[in-house]
Amino acid sequence: MSIDISALLSEIGNKIPALAQTSLSGYIDAATTDGQRLLATLKSDIETGTQDLIENKITKDDFSDLLLGDKDLVQMTALTEAGLALASVDAFRTAVLNLVVSSVTDFIKI
């Protein structure tokens, strides 16, 4: 099974503003910018992990662990520069990664 990773990332990217609004209502623009940056930074890992899920090389938990293991590699500079507390920045980063995991597994019907 082959998937259109660009369509998948676009679908996830379209969900980030709503996540930002519910999580960080005062920082929607910064959160959306950082969420999109996270997707771009982890695009290769998302693509590889998604293909591995499709081919049953890894489990959903493995995929989640892969992405959450990379979370410290992604700087949320717009939120940090906007003065948001680091705990809130980290919570939003984790929420975006969880959104990626749930969107990927929904997309490929796992």
C-alpha cells in the first residue's frame, strides 16, 4: 500500500490551528507556526514510520515512541519567543506529536 505523504501532512497541518486554539488560545499564530515547523522537521521520520506501519514492521506504539523520542529535536521558537512557559510549550509539542500519531493511524486505518 502506498500513501500520499504530502496529502497526509497537509491533513495534519490543517488540524494544527484548531489544536492551537483549544490548547493555547492566546498564542494561535505562534503555535500554528511551530506546529507546521514540527511537521516539516519530522517529515522524513513521519514518512518512514508510516511506511513501516503499513508494512507491519512496527506497531502504533513503536511509531509513537519514534516521534516522541524526536520531540526534543524540534524547537518551538515562535512560542518561546512569545513568552510562553516552557511547560506549556512542551505540552503543545507533545499534543502535536500525538495528533500526528492519531492522524497517521486513522489515515491508514490501524
